[in-house]
Amino acid sequence: MASTVRRPSRVAKLPPRERILDAAEELFQREGIRRVGVQAIAEKAETTKMAIYRHFETKDELVAEWMRIVAADYQAAFDRVRTEYPGRPREQILGLARFIAEGLPAVSHRGCPFINTLAELPDRSHPARQVIEKHKAHQTRRLVGMCTEAGLPDPEQAAAEITFVLEGAQVSTQNGSIDQAGDRLMRIVEGIVDRHRPPLGSPRATVD
Amino acid sequence: MASTVRRPSRVAKLPPRERILDAAEELFQREGIRRVGVQAIAEKAETTKMAIYRHFETKDELVAEWMRIVAADYQAAFDRVRTEYPGRPREQILGLARFIAEGLPAVSHRGCPFINTLAELPDRSHPARQVIEKHKAHQTRRLVGMCTEAGLPDPEQAAAEITFVLEGAQVSTQNGSIDQAGDRLMRIVEGIVDRHRPPLGSPRATVD
DNA sequence: TCCACACGATACCGCTCGGTATCACTAGGG
DNA sequence: CCCTAGTGATACCGAGCGGTATCGTGTGGA
């Protein structure tokens, strides 16, 4: 391990900015934002504090950039299920739920980055908080659209219910109150999208 | 006149320990744990840092004591619905949901103390964290019992679903993605407890 | 060849943190 | 009466924080 560190330029290291973001992501996720100092991020990224402040105005801006990356990951999951199941909104919703359910073991005991960051940043004007709220609003809009396409009778209510269970599954995994949360989550979401099947002959009915 | 309840600072102050806990509760809830220093708590409690350390070994122990108080509040809500609707588990569950739903506006943008504290304390051996996990496990057990009494066919799955939506409603209120979360939450829980009404004359579900 | 420029390293600043030591005061019980 | 115990006030400690200043260094393009 030390031998790889020895080589500064012969080994193709990622550019500093990427290394900083990678290190920040891992430390923030594992320890929380306020527990992690800029110095610790620099060390994990194999660079220095000065380099961080050359790429990010403040630590708060670094946090916001991290949140933008996480939000982009979720957006990518949305895009993926949409191209994977074109015209089949029911499968799209289940794909999203599976994306969350499969991510539960990885974040067990540390939970969702959005929820944790929100808890650590009570200031509503914090740049990272604005990123989160904008992302969540956008995500809700897309989910309502899917529920509408799926022919659910009250799409906004269904989207709210799905959102609640997705968030709640992550929280309950974090505090250890519900076991097999992933399986339970999938069954719940299946129940939601199947509860009000569109009447037979509906143009948007699922094909299988 | 409210003077009986009011606590003029000079005349009839609460004992220091109570004032400290009251001040800590408000500051922790509003600002988060790590943002609030012991000095700030002392000032709000109209006492000094030394007095705090006479009553609590460390700041972490003060946090844990706060969590015990919050957990006791939730336990009291459980007890209240059980005595308020004796032998009517469906109403008990709805009463719990109403307890959460009515609390949503008060904690909007700051969320549930348990979730926030968990986010700020990644160390699983932290005393406050153990209080939370023990409380959540106990709460789940009680909820499963209610679902069993209500005759829901899969009480553990139903309890998981209810837990998810209760937690999720608080998270979604905090990040502002779902409006009218309280009303939506109540409709969802009503749907859960009404979805599988036990057939008339059906035998009781098995109790674990 | 030279220069610009991003990067690395280190020292430093002011501030706040959790926690401790010390001393004076006051109320209550024998 | 005094003795004790809890309280208030203040000063202090070492450590870590976010952020800055300064100087050295290696490399690539002209």
C-alpha cells in the first residue's frame, strides 16, 4: 500500500478535484459533515488543505457540490428505469424502489446522505440545503408523472405514499427497527402500484 | 391567567437540572447537537457551564438524557391511545398516526429528533444512539402487537409499512417535498388498517 | 530555453469547543 | 451557632476548527 503512495506522478492519479470529492464523499457519508475537518479530507485525498481551497470557495460549497453529485446519481437512476422500461410506468416505479432497496445494506447504520445532511444543516439558506430541496421537489414531480402514467387514480397521493415508504425504509434501516427492510419495501411498493389496477382495456395497461 | 405556568426567572425558577434539560432540548432541536455548545445551553438555562457538569458527566450524557425524555414522550403517546381506545386496535393505530401527523407542523424544516440525532452520531456505541435504537425496537414491538390485535393478516409487514410511512412523512416534511403531509399520512394509514379487514367470523391471527 | 501556473508543504490566525480548577455565596439542618 | 452541600461566576486549558499567507517545486507549452 505504501508503495503505491510513493509514486506521485507515474501512477495515473485522478486530478486533485476528483480526489477531493471522492474523499469528501466517503468521509461525509461515514462520519457526518461536521465531524470531518478539511484537513482530514485533504489527507484522505492525498493532497493539502490549500489545494481544496483552490477548488472550492468554502467547506460549505464542497458539501453542496457533494450533494449535487449524489442528486445526479439519483437522477441517473430515474433516467435508467425510464429507458429500461419505456412506456411501462409500473415497472419504472418498481425499478426505482429496487434501486433504493438494493442500496439499503450499503448505507445501513448511516442512512441516506440527504436526510443526514439536512439534519446537520438547519440553516435553510445553506447552499447544500437548497440543492437537496430542489432535488427532492424535482424527484417528486417526476414520480407524480410516473403515477399518472401508471393510471393510479390519485397520482399525487400515490407519489406521496411511495415517497414516504422509500424515505422511511432508509430511516428504519438506519435505526435498526425493521429487519429485511428491502424485501418489505418491495412488497409495499408492489402493493401500491397494483392496488388500483387500471380497468381492463386501458391503453396504458402493462404488458407481460 | 398563565402566571401559574409561567416561570419568571427570579421568583420560582425550576431546579437547575430541569432548566438545563429544557434549554438543551430547545437548542438541540432547533440547531442540532454539534452546533450547540455547552456554554450556550448554560446561558439559555440561566446557569453556568459548571452547573451542567455537576448534573451530567459529559455533553454526550446530556444528549442521551434528552433522548430518554423524547422517547418517554412517544411512549406516553402509545399509552394514551391504548387507554383512550381500549380493545380497539384500529383506532389505536390511527391515534398514533394522528399524534405524528399533528406534530408535523411543529417540527417542519427541523424534523424528528431521533432521525436528526442519529444523523449526527455515527458512532453506534454512543449512549444516545443506544437509547434511540432500544426505543425504536420497543416501539416496533408494540406496533406489531397492535397490528396483530387488529387482525391484519401479516402484522409484521403491516407494522413495517406503518413505520415507514410515519418516518417518511417526517422526512418529507423536513425537506419540503410533500405538502399536506399530515392529511396524506392519515389517509395512507387509514388505507393500511382498512385494506385487509378480517372476514366476519374469522379466527384471530396467530400471535408470536 | 524560459516562463506561467497549478500543485505541495508548512506555518499561522482567530475562534470555539468540551471540560476543569478555583473561589465566593447562600440556604438549611444539627 | 456553625457546617455542609449545592450553586453562581470567572478564568483557564489543550485541541481542533475553517480559512489564509508564503514559499518551494515540478511540468508542459511556446
